[in-house]
Amino acid sequence: MASSWEHLGELGTIGQLVGADAVRLIGMIVQAANTARMHKNNCRQFAQHLKLIGNLLEQLRISELKKYPETREPLEQLEEALRRSYVLVNSCQDRSYLYLLAMGWNIVYQFRKAQTEIDRYLRLVPLITLVNNARIRERLEDIEKDQREYTLDEEDRKVQDVILNRDPSQKDALVLKKTLSCSYPNLPFDKALRKESEKLQLELQRSQTNLDVGQCEVIQHLIGVAETVASSLPEKDSPPNSKQEQHHPGYARAKEHSDRKRCPSTVASSKESPQQGEWHSDLLDCCSEPYLCIRTFFFPCGTLSKIACVAKRRPVSSAEVCNDLMAYSLVLSCCCYTCCIRRNLRQLLNIEGGFFDDFLSHLMCCCCALVQEWREVEERGIQGPEKTKTGPPPFQCMEST
């Protein structure tokens, strides 16, 4: 599996970096480290170490050093190592999130190897080691003392155990769904999962080209994990049925039966739901749906009435919610009203938490809490009770005999 990472820098990608000197390559690595989605701490430490080397190289005239063969060859080797390092750091932004998690310790090893290789080539440049300059000597000593520790974060380690588990539980699926949503904050979850699947297919093609059987098995397992998570999405994310199905005689009865199961008419029906335990959307992830966030900010009563309709299991109008909010505001307990609705919704959906958590969520950012609650209702595919509609009986006629 480690051999595939030797091909991490595809020839086309490294070829695009040809012509950039060591100082410019270090600047590109530092810039790529600032946008990394995975191994952020490792990328940041690696970039800080390379800054020390960049400050040293800026005092030397790289173009003049390349005129002499005894200094040109070590510098070219250093630049080649920096090109591979750039591809390594850039991969923490562009490549598949699940793939980077599964290959976590392998990437950590590549960071350690890259720093050792760069430091070794730096010591091979004779002019740097022989120059009689106290300032340069001092910086070279600082580089040698700057031994960074690269490791896998505890949170990433837990998620790695989840995705490599051959028999994942429902809780593992929720953890994976939450981390994927955080990894793609600007995309809905279904689109993020689709993009992740496309990246995994590219990783599989790359591994098949390199004839890495072990890595192909890991990627195929990750594709299976992505398909499992996709199958657990609510019905609103599934493709629409064909017209033939909709006109089938049993289609209306089946749809009515499924709607009854999804409607929270009783608490028992929500307890039978396979998606329980935690919030599917994060409290601070409200900006992933900017339209809903803006609408809730300027008209919170509209969103709150929809949530209350589900939580109280009866129709609740925006005017009723607005009146209740005004009444509670007179005694400075507006947050108590909204957090009570959150508590009812949480109990209905069997989500972990307490009254203090509900109150603190609405006290910190009521808009974020409302967006989270309504997104939870939408993701679970729950519909509130509708008002009873009465209509005239069908037209009847009497036949005379």
C-alpha cells in the first residue's frame, strides 16, 4: 500500500511544477497547507519547517549556485523533493476525504519521510555547509533542531476506525455522515456524497494503473461504505419514480402507507426510526443552506411554526408562534419558549441532550438552532399533521326504473 504513495505525484502534476525554484516551491507549499481539508496540523507543521529553509535560501543566490555542478545537483534534488512535497500537501485538499482518512498513517509517514529527505539534500549543498557566515550557520542549526512530530489526530483516528470497520453500526453511519458534512460545508450531503464517490472512482483507477492490489481492496471497501451511507438517505434524496409507477393501481396505497409511517402522529413511530441518537446536522453548519438561514434570520416565526407543527403534532400557524413569542418576551423568557419546542422535537426524534443544552443553543444563536432543527426534520423526511379538509360529496344521481 505504501508503494502507491510513491506515485502520489503524478507525472503530469509534477511536470507542471518544473521551472519553479526552491524558494517559489516552498511558497506554494505554504499556500497549499493553508487550504488543506485533512491533516491540517501536519500540513501546518511541515509548512513552518519549510519556512525556515526558505528564509535561509533567500539569502543565497540560487541562480548563481546552479552554475556550478557541485551545488547544482544537490539543489536540483532538493527542488525535486519539494515538488513531491507540494503534491503531498495539495493532495490533502483535492483527494477523496474517505481515502485520506483510510490512508491516514501512510500519509503521516510520507510527511516524516519528506522532511528527512529535504533536510538531507539541504546538508549536501557544499556552499551552505562551508560558508563562513554566523547568521547562515545559526539558521542552519535552527533547521536541524526543528524536528517536527507528525501524527494522526485523535478525531481522525476514530473516524478512520469507523470507515475501516467491516461491520459498521448505525451509530458509525451517523458519525461518518456528520464528518462528511463538515468536510464539504458548502454542499448538501447528497451532493457531497456523490462527489466523494466520484473521487473514490478516480482513486481506484489510479491504484489499478499502479497495480496496487492491497490499495484497490481498501478503495473498494470505501466505495461500499459510501453506497451504504447513500442508501440510508431519506426518501426525498432518492430519484423520483417513473410515471408508470405513479399510475400503477397500488402506487397511491403504497405512498399513503409510507406517508403514514413517516408522519409523527405518535412518539412510538419515531422510536422505530433507524436514525436516532444524534443531530444529523451541526449547530454551526447553518451557512450550508444560506437561503434557509437568511429566511430564518428575517422571519424566524415562519421556520419556528413549521418546527412547532412537527414537535407538537398539531397545526401551528406563524401568527400563533408570533403571539407566543411576544407574550414570553414580556417576561424576558423568549429563549425558554423556543428551547421548549426544541426539547419536544428532540424527545419526538429520540435525540440525546438535555434542557440546559437546548436553552444554551437558543441563547447562543437562536437562528442557528432553528435552522438545525428544521434541517433535521427535512433530513428525516418527517411531515407535520395537515389541517382537516372537508369537501362536498361526489355527485350522485338516482336512476329511475
